[in-house]
Amino acid sequence: MTKLKLLLLILASCTFMFIGWVVLGCYYWVHQQHTITIICCLLAFISVLGQFAALAFTLRERAYRQINQVLSSTDVNHE
């Protein structure tokens, strides 16, 4: 598995975790369990931070690959 695929997998995982925490928080909100609802909201916030980090690393990796591709295609051999 390449680094880019791993970062995209982490991004997708954080996205699904965010959706899950929000749904679980809504479930507990309906059942008047506000303490658990607050915990779910905090965990959803942490998963959003994970999404931002994974997206930033993914974009950095893609830019790094593009720069390397451009540099290798314009490389001049001095023979």
C-alpha cells in the first residue's frame, strides 16, 4: 500500500467516524443523556481534526509527487 492510499484510507475512516459520532450523539440527545451526547460531540470534533490532518498530508504528498515528476522529466544528462 502506497503512502497516498494509506492517507486516503485514513481520511475516509475519519469521515465515517465523524458521521458515526454525530449519529450516536443525536441518538443519545433524543434519549436525554446529555453527558454522553457531549462526549460524542467532542469525539466528532477530534475526528474532524483527523480529517484536516489527513487531507493536509494527502495534498502535501500529491504535490511532492508532482514536483518529483516535473523535476525528473526536465532532468538533463551531461555526458
